[in-house]
Amino acid sequence: MQKREIERGEQAEPMKSGLFFKVGAASVKPMCVCRDCPSYPGGGDRVVYCVRGASGLPVEKKGCICPKCRVYKLARLAPHRYFCFNGAARVLKKEARGQD
Ligand code: SF4
Ligand code: SF4
């Protein structure tokens, strides 16, 4: 079965992360390449959007380099992208499953 990418018309709302996800995000952060991405909103924003969910800053989509990130491959996040805009991978995966 082919997995579908969830794409939003509007940027998702930022979400509050519990301790479990904060710890997860901290361990993933050294591998995250968001700060090198043309779509990174800047302002020292918190990155690791695949775990933490969408940015609270406006994101202009200019390409997503997540597929170059080790986390992307290890956590099998394809075909989803633009987590800074679309929201956390776990939410997108759940939505994609719901569409099947
Ligand atoms: S997959 Fe994307 S958001 Fe997640 S850690 Fe890698 S670069 Fe950051
Ligand atoms: S989630 Fe993707 S689009 Fe957003 S900053 Fe990270 S690499 Fe770029």
C-alpha cells in the first residue's frame, strides 16, 4: 500500500509537548538539520518539528530538507515533510492511517 503525504493548506497550531516528547526531542536535536533549511523560520526557533509539532512562527515553504536527516530515515517519516508547517509526524501518520 502506498503511503500518502498529508499536506495542509494552513499552518498547523503549535502543540504542547509532555515530558516524554521533550526528552525525545532533546535526544534527536543533534541530528536535526532544520536550521540549515531554507524554510526554517529563524528567530532561534526550537527545531525538531517532527516531534514537537509546528512552529509558532510563520513558515514560508521553500523546500524541506528532512529527507536528508538521519532521524527521517530511522523513524521512517516518509512521505511526510514540512513538519514545521504541517505538525508532528505522529499526528500526520495517524491522519494518513485514517484516510486508508
Ligand atoms: S526529520 Fe526534520 S524535523 Fe525531524 S529531526 Fe530531522 S530535520 Fe528535524
Ligand atoms: S521541518 Fe522540513 S521544512 Fe521545516 S525547517 Fe525542518 S527541514 Fe525545513
